[in-house]
Amino acid sequence: MSVTTMTLSPEFSRRMRVVFHTLGLSCLGGALFLQALVFSGIVQQGYFTAVEQNAAILSFEVALTVFAIIYFVYIYQRLIRSVR
């Protein structure tokens, strides 16, 4: 009886890693940019309010935030493991 296993090609695996890191770094960069905007709004007005009416956009923002948190934890763990 023969058992076959499916493996990804090295090129596909590399491409998926590049896409993963590109999306993750852009999420983190966007988060930093938005924090700078919020901070400048607080400095200028003393407060900041943001209300999103579109449920699809709000859901997408929440999904990107969750992905950014997961990516940040992943990168942090890789950094800590490389230091040891």
C-alpha cells in the first residue's frame, strides 16, 4: 500500500511567504500611519472621534487588525527565538 503526500513546490511556498510578509508589513505600516493621524487630531483638537457607518468596511478593518496582531506576534516570536 502506497501513501502519497502532497507537498508544495518551493517556488509556491516562497511566493506565499512573500505575500504573507508583504501583507503583514503593510498592515503594521498602516496601523502606525493611522496612529500618527489620531495623535495629530488629539493634539490639534484635544479629542478624536471616528465613526464608521459602512458595515463591510468596518468588518474589513477588524479583519485587517486581527491579521496585523497575529503577524506582529509571529514576527515577535521569530525575533525572540533568533536572539536565544
